[in-house]
Amino acid sequence: MIVYQNTSAGFIDHVGRNAITDEIKKSYFLKTGKTKFAEKEDSAWTNSFSRMSHVLQRAGLPDDCGILIEFTLPSNGMRVDFIVTGTDDAGNSNFVIVELKQWNEAKSTTRPDLVRTKYYGGKEILHPSYQASSYKIYIKDFNENVYNNEIGAYSCAFLHNYKEQSPEPLKEPIYLDSITDSPLFLHDDQEKLEKFIRKYVGKGNGLDVLYKIESGNIRPSKQLVKHVVGLFKGNKEFTLLGDQKVAYEIARDIAINAKKKTSVIIKGGPGTGKSVISMNLIAGLLSTD
């Protein structure tokens, strides 16, 4: 499900008329049958999409780039904040995922791709760059139109309220792989974000790409099958989504340091409930490390 879709010109117009949140909610209520929406999301949309409208305008994108907002990943219900579609200088069809955060602070952890922030009560949650990468890989692996039509997939994270610190917790070496795959743009990095987006979709003609993403059948790609085979061989190439990743990294850390076999209850992110993970199982999965 896509909550909102439009051309870049249409999106910018809705933001400029202070109508973007109303348009998103109207579409959401129509498609889901629900009648309420979290007030904090309303505020987040107003702030983040205003910044993204500014980014797109300063990037000089053509009016016919495509915009997808709150794109629901099939089979798991997770929603991608913002996708812009178009073509590059070579005529390649591409899309760029932008994971948007309202954060102005965060703390690093010793666990790969996990951070802490006051916005989730200090719980360990995914690094924004990993989150963006995982969404991108999921779409590449499951959307038939994307992998059959060789649509290029790119991703990044934009924390538009976040002033970089020295040293910066979100740029610790433990997060390097994810940041390399999905660049992290902070408050003062807007110009870099503009260049990043313009590089991949700066020639417009994004409506066809938008349609292919929206209408693609959901089935595993051959590349996904290779990922799964590699996983059983002990390779670390399979990307976990959301609380799967949080639970895995916490359990992995506990298993490595555990002195006796036991089980542990791990709380995931907001609204996820609990998962019981056997230390015997995790230890077995880690035997190839």
C-alpha cells in the first residue's frame, strides 16, 4: 500500500499550501478504513516534508519526478518514509529512499547498527542508515518489477534537526558499513543530500518508475535465494528488518558473552511485544563467526 503518491511538483504544491498532512491522512483513512491517526506523526510529517520540499526545490529536480510517501513493505507492514523516483544522466531508472528522523540527539552502542535515543525511551533501536538500507534491499529482493526491470535502488537517512557533534556518535566505526551503503545526512548536510538525490533522479521522468514500484508483484528474486543459501553457509549477507535486527544483535551479544546456556526475553521497538530466543540456537548460528 502507498499512502501518498504524486509528482514532485504536486508534492511541493501540497507542502506549499500546508495541505500535505491533510492529503496524507485523507488517503490513509480511505485506504485503511481507519478514522484516527497519531498526532505525533502529523507533526513529524509537517516538519520533515517541509524540509524535503525545500531539498527537492534546491536540487532543481524536474516536475515529473515521482514521490511515494509511507510506502508499506509487503508482508511485514513496515512503512518507508519517503521515496523519490526518476532517471539519471545515463537514462537509468532509479529510486532513492530517504529515511527521515526528527532526532536532535543519539548515543552509540557497542552493538552493530544499534543506537539509543531519548525519542524511544533510551531503548536500543536501528541506526537510521541501516534502516534505510534494509528497506532498499527488501524492495530489490521482493518487488518483481524492480529486479526484472533493473531499476536502480539507492538509500540514505536525513536527520534534519540533528547538529553534528564532535565526535559524532552516529558516525562511530561500528556503523561504517551501513553509512557507506546509505549516507547519513545531518542538519548541515542539506546541500550534500541535494547532490545525492540529483545524481540518481535529476533527469526526471519518474512516473513510470513510480508505477513499476507500486504495481510490482511480490515474489523472491534469484538474488534473494542466493542470500538465503549464503546464510545457511554462514555468510552475513542476509538483511534483517526492524526488530528482527534489534533482537538478533542483542541476542548475538548475549550469546557471545554468556557463560551458561539459558534463554532471554528481548523487548523490541515500540509496540512489538516480546520474543523468546534460545541461547542454544543463537550460539549455533554464531558458530561460524
